[in-house]
Amino acid sequence: MTFTNKLLVLNKRRDVAKKCAEIFVEAVKNKPDIVLGLPTGKTFVPIYHEIVKLCKKEKVSLAKVRTFNLDEFFGLKSGDKKSFRHYMDKNFFDKVDIARKNIFFLNGDVGDFKKECDDYEQEIRKAGGIDLQFLGIGVNGHIGFNEPGSVFTSRTRRVELTKSTREENASEFGSAAKVPQFALTVGIGTVLKSRKIVLAATGKTKSQIIEEVVCGKISKKIPASALRKHKDVCFLLDKDAASRV
Ligand code: GLP
């Protein structure tokens, strides 16, 4: 399965979720101990739902799969219900047979965030690198929490969140002002090292940024435009997200 910068436009959000699940399950069947990079966000809630369903239907075990999540809010306690770790447990990990020891996550509840980030890069390297990275996208073009201005060689680090990103995440926290100011994220350079990448985007709110990412200039102002430098990427979109392309 090679994507080579493919733009795949499907009718509805649900079709995107199903296609993503097919890609996921096929990849695990081909390599049961695959190393996956995983995102959070509303786009991926129906996607995880379909992956869980398809794993059950096709009796695919995730026991040997290793996962590295992209990012975490900085300063939240480990079990916090607003953390990405909680999102992943609730939407995915608790519903499949993945081994807890194979789940890797940035811990936003640490003092020495520099060490946390360097150790995470080290763990990814030790695992042999990411085979397949799934991504969502923010309305400002961020991937993970790599905000506009992030350099394409950036590695796992602590970042300051933009106003737009804090607004996008406001519903979980009650208001944008309550969203943590900082987060830990893998870098764009880290993402670009993945062997394959699938970016999923759905809905009209993503149409403008998708147009810029796919048709505009490759620039650090639009972090996701870096993906066009990768040789094996699939942009998986519904008609709404692709409406300006
Ligand atoms: C968050 C995450 C990203 C995600 C993005 C889009 O900020 N850090 O990894 O891709 O939001 O989220 P949504 O799918 O909710 O639009």
C-alpha cells in the first residue's frame, strides 16, 4: 500500500472514518507489530469508533501494536478527563486488546519537560520509527500541536498554543481561557520521518486550510504544508473539507 501524495475525496464524514479504519486494519494485518502514530481531536472520534468495529469484525488483534500519540496538554494531571490520554482511553485503548506497555504517551504532568520530550524521541527511535502516522489538522494548519511558524525540522518539544487552537479546544475546558497555555508535541521533523502518513479532515470548517495545504505555498506559516515534502502521504477528505480544492 503506497499513497504517494494521494488526495482521496469521499462523500461523507462516515466514509472517511470507514476508509481510515480499513487502512488501519490492513496495515496491522500486514505487520502485527506495527508502530503507529496517533492523533486526537473530534475528527478522529468516529474514526476510532470504526477502527474498533472493524477490528472486532475481522478479529484483528492489536496485542503487538505499539502506539505513540502526537501530543498532550502541558500541566494537566495524568488522569485529568480533559487530557488527550483520557480521550484515547475512552475512545480507543479501553475498547481494543492493545497491551498497556505498548502505549506511549507524552506526559504533560512533569517538571522536566525537556527530558520528557527527548526521552519520547528516544523511545520512537528504539521502536524503529513510526510505520504509519495518522493526523488530523487544526483550522490554522497545525499538525499535532505544531503551530504556524514551527520549523519543518522541529522535534518533540514544549510549545505555546495559539489563540485559535485554544478556541478550537475550548469546549472540553469550558472556555478558551481555561485551555492550558502550553502543550508537548512531537515535531514536524518527527512526523516527516514516518514511513507513511494519513491526514484525515472532514467538514466545511476545514475547507479553507485544506485548500492552502494542498494548493498553496509550502511554508512554515502552514505547518501541514510540510507534508507535501513527504513521499508517501494520503490526504483523506470528505466532500466538504475538499470543497475548495
Ligand atoms: C487538536 C490536536 C490535533 C488535531 C486538531 C484537530 O488541537 N492537537 O492533533 O488534529 O486538534 O482537531 P479536530 O479534529 O477536533 O478538528
